[in-house]
Amino acid sequence: MGILCDYFSAPTDEAAAEVIDVLGGPRVASDPGFDVVELKGIQPFVQLGKLEELLTGIDYDAVTENPRWVHDVAVRDDGELLVVSLTDEVQAALAGASESQLREAAVPWSQIEEFWGHAEPSDLAEVLIELAGLARRATERNERMYCWVCL
């Protein structure tokens, strides 16, 4: 089935952690309702870390040293269900990027090893546009971004 990744925003780590116990994750949570972008197979670990490097110019190794980089907010079933935080830097970069910048970033992002040569830049550009919308809305609401991961 693959890895399911729902990117969402929440006002606090505690609020984000609550979705770990909701069957189906944040997209089906009703109280509170979450702003969600479903991205099957685009995981927050390496793929989003490499995206952060492309968008911010921060070296990937430095990205991975950020305390919010895929920090476990909640864990269940020996790590088969996770809620992890995204960095404020990737959120700000996505929120501040224009559509043309996102489309440009999709080209080198599609070429990272973790896409195994199967990613189309045009498809990834649409993903980035969706994530950027989520980042903008989260920023406007003074929320942070998270990812619910189901293995």
C-alpha cells in the first residue's frame, strides 16, 4: 500500500498530536477540523528535507539538525503511525514562494535519489503549490505544519 502522508496545520504540538488516535488521521478528524493536504508517498523525512534545502539554501545536514525537523509529536504502533513536525523554515519558504519559484524548484526536486527517477516535475509542481497554500493558510492563522504518517 505504501506510505500515507497527510500534511496539516495545527495551533500547537499538543493539538497536532491528538490526530494520532483518529482512525484515518487529520483528514477525517472533526474536532477540530484540520486543513489537510494528502500526499501519498511524499514523506517528510528525506524528501521534504531535500525540498527545504532547495527552497532555503540551507544545507541538508543543517536542516536535519533543526529540532523541529521531523520531530516526533506522537507515535503509535511501534512507529507505524506518527505525527511529526515540519520546520518553521520550510513553512516560511513555502508560504513565501511564488508559483513560478515553486515550478522551478520542482525540477531539481524531482531528480533527488528518493524519487527513484519516477517523479515528474509538473506533478511535483502541483504538489508544491498545494503545500504552499497550506503553508500560507497556516501562517495566517499563526499555526505550524505537521505530517501524519501511516506506514
